[in-house]
Amino acid sequence: MGKIEETLELKSVRPTAMRILIYKFMANKKIAVALTDIENAFTKADRTTLYRTIKTFEENGIVHQIDDGTGIAKYALCEEGCNCQIDQDLHLHFHCGHCDETICLTQHKIPQIKVPDGFVPENVNLVVKGICDKCNGL
């Protein structure tokens, strides 16, 4: 059994051929991808299957959704050991205004944010916008 199959099974997700292909696609991209990016990569696949795969991955902590301010949800693979909890595992995202790519900056963690009593946080998202290192010529 391969590493991807093991990763999926550890998250209680049955490793079907399509799930393995989508996981591999996302791992190779190294950036957050929109559902349309996945659809364009798998033109022969049923759109509903692709959507359900991403939702299954999200529900089981394999990917996290990113709101980068573009109005289009993007998804990125969670790093090993991540469980997408608000009080831990949160990291910065960087959205490049030139190439329109969104990148997880997993080494830069978001500190725990204390909200007033009675408030219940459900989602925390911090996006830095600017020009990425590729577009900046570095």
C-alpha cells in the first residue's frame, strides 16, 4: 500500500482511484486550488464526484478551505499532524495579486485569538495579500 492510500485510510477515507488521483494532483500543485482547477485537470471525471471528493477530504481533515478574498473557495492539503482546530494548527495564507495564486505559509502560525465571553469562533482565516516571490523575480 502506498503513502497516499495510508494517509487516506488514517483519516477514515476509503482510497478510491479518483481520491488518490485528486490527492496526488493537490500534492503536486504546492498551492491552494479551486474546484474549477480540479475540474480542468480531470475533464473526463464527473463534476459531482470531484465536488464530493473535496468535501469528503475537508470533512475528514485532509484539506482545508481558504477564503483568500477572491470570492472563490480554494483548498489545500493539510500538513501532517494537522487537525484544523481553531485553537491550534492555524497558519497564514498568502495571495499574490499578480499571478492570483494562494499559498499556505504553514511555518507562520496564527496565534490563538481570545474572543469575548459568549462569542464562539467557528473559522479563523488570515490572508496576506501582495506579490509572491516568483512574481517579484526572486
